[in-house]
Amino acid sequence: MGNLLKVLACAELEHGPIVFLDFEHAQPTEAETAVWNQVSAVLEEAHGILAELQSYNGAGQEIREAIQNPGDLALQEKAWNAVCPLVAKLKRFYEFSLRLENALRSLLEALTSPPYAPMQHLEREQALAKQFAEILHFTLSFDELKMTNPAIQNDFSYYRRTISRNRLNNQQVEYKSGENEVNNEMANRMSLFYAEATPMLKTLSNATTKFVSENKTLPIEDTTDCLSTMACVCRVMLETPEYRCRFTNTDTMLFCMRVMVGVIILYDHVHPVGAFAKTSKIDMKGCIKVLKEQPSNSVEGLLNALRYTTRHLNDDSTSKQIRALLQ
């Protein structure tokens, strides 16, 4: 256990002792196994979801040709046949977000439950903390890909318009490749999901807020302290050469940055005054500084997530200095 996690006495740091967690090698203990197995089943799908999203090219050409030639039934059918399997993919992505939400809830329950304090949980349940980090890493990776792919909303909008038009005209449409129609209720929920700039992050933010509101006997500080500690862990790992040199995988730097930003956003959504206030347990100046020291092409999406998906950045309690750092 000592190899995986070390409590470092950092007296010079503003917020006291820091937990250093080895995100690369943590393995579940017997006590963690049940939750770990449940979450692992979800995380195993995450790589495939990201690969599918990364290769998502859309049906833009077919849709344009169909719109420009409304009387050409062959082009209408060609566009429809191109869009249907893509919408089936979008449905799978949305359904995966619901499974991810349930996995997050299981981890929050495990990492905040009495009688242990958040710091003790991170010491005892290192593998679950790693899974929590992996969910956040996936979430920000997914949202970065989604934000740069307008084909997603264009394809889904065309699909919904075609369904509505055919219903108005009492026409039946055929679903190719064995795909089932997305019913109206599912289409509405998917539409709300994809309308968000960062849909996966919105899902997790809502799930964390709901977790806090439903667990009224659990002090909100247990959840926010867990999030702020994770943010602090990542910041220290990123800004300290001694710890960075322990990374055996070159992707771990970006992993830590995504996790840090993810927990900041969750903290900002759940904490009553947010992450940017002076009373926040997250060193926002330090976190932003760490991001800005990295190549801009690797962190611009993360900085934009802080700018546009947090709740309290523009509050009066946010210092001008922090606002300036994010401009």
C-alpha cells in the first residue's frame, strides 16, 4: 500500500497535508472489490465509446444533397440510410452517460461514507479514487471531441426533422441495418443531452448535485472535501518535478490535468459558494497556473471548461486576478 499512496507533509502548502496517489498502478483491496468490479464494467466500455466518437464523420454530404434536391427520392433514401446508424451510435453514447452516472454515484457513496473522513477514504480506497479519476478523464475527453464535431447535432437534427415530416405526411420510414427507431421520449432526452456544450460533464455535475441533495444525513463537506483533495493531489503531481518523474506513461500528465479540471467543476457545482471564492479549499490560482504552463493546444479545451461550464466564475466573490488568469 505504501508504494501506491504516500501522505506527504507539505507544511508550506496552504491547505495542509497532501495525498499523493499513484494513478497508474493502484489495485483494489478486498473491501473495494464489489464497487471496483461494478465500475470497471462501465469503464471497459469507455475506450470503445471514445474511439467511436473520434471516428465519427457524420453524414453531412448526404444530408446536403438531400436538402438541395427535395424531390429526388433516391437522395432522400441515401441520406436516411446514412443517418440511421449514426443516430444509433448517438443513442449508445447517451445510454452510456446514464451508466456512467450510476458508476459515479457508487464511487461517491464509497468515498464519502462514514465513519471515515475523505482523506482516510483516499488512503484506504486508492483503486476507487483511481476509477473516479478515470471517469473524469473520460468525461472531459468525450466532451472535447463532441465540442469539435458539429456533425453530431446536424445528423440528429436531420433525423428528427425527417421523422416529424414523415409523420405529418403519414409516411412510414424504414430503419436500415436492424436499427430501431428512437422514440419521441428518447429523442427529447437525447436532444437535451447533445444541446449541452459538455454533455458528459453536465451529466456528472447533475449526478453529484443530486447525490448531495438525496443524502441529507451526509454532510456536504464530505463530498466537497473529497473533490478538493483530488484537485490538490493532481495539482501537486503536476507542479512537482519529483512526482512527475514517477509517471511511466506519457499520457499521465494530461490525465492529471483533466481530472483536476473535472473535480474543480464538480466542486463548483456542488459547493454553495463554489471553487473560486476565497474560502474555497481549492487553490484555483495554482491550478490555473499549472494548466497555463502546459502547451496551449493540450489545455485550451480544459481552460474553456473552467471558463464556460463552472457556475461561480462570474460571482462577485471571485477575485479579479482569477478572472484575469482565465481570460
